[in-house]
Amino acid sequence: MGAYISSLRAFHKQRGERELMPGKSIEKWDEPLKYAQDAHKIFRNAESNRKGKDIKEANVLVEKAMKTLELRYDHISFSPCII
């Protein structure tokens, strides 16, 4: 998750420093970054619960984190890549 969040931040920063597509906004990347950060926190809480032997709650938190990650795709669109 840390690497994924870092890549989102790097892309966001790159887009902010130079416009790759004139007229396109980088604001649409703010929400996916927020969801990824939120999911990361939830996964960490789940791991703490697992270590504390509360497996049931850990599983609930993992499900919540996965749903949070799914929300990030509602805010970005992917352009087809032609190779």
C-alpha cells in the first residue's frame, strides 16, 4: 500500500508541475489518493487486531479497507494505452 500511495503522490506531483494534457485537472486524483490513504490506515488497524488475536474484527476491517480501495476507481478514468 505504501508503494501504491507513493506512486499516486508522484503522479499527482508530476501532473501538477507540468501539464501533460492541457486543460485537464489533477484534482480528480485527490480522491483516489485519499481513499488509498484511508484504506492503508484501515489495513494497519486490521493487522493490529490480528496481532491482538481479534481475528473476527481484523477480517471485518480488511473487508472495509478493500471496499475503500474499490471506491478510488469511481474517481479516475483510464485512457486506453496504444503500444
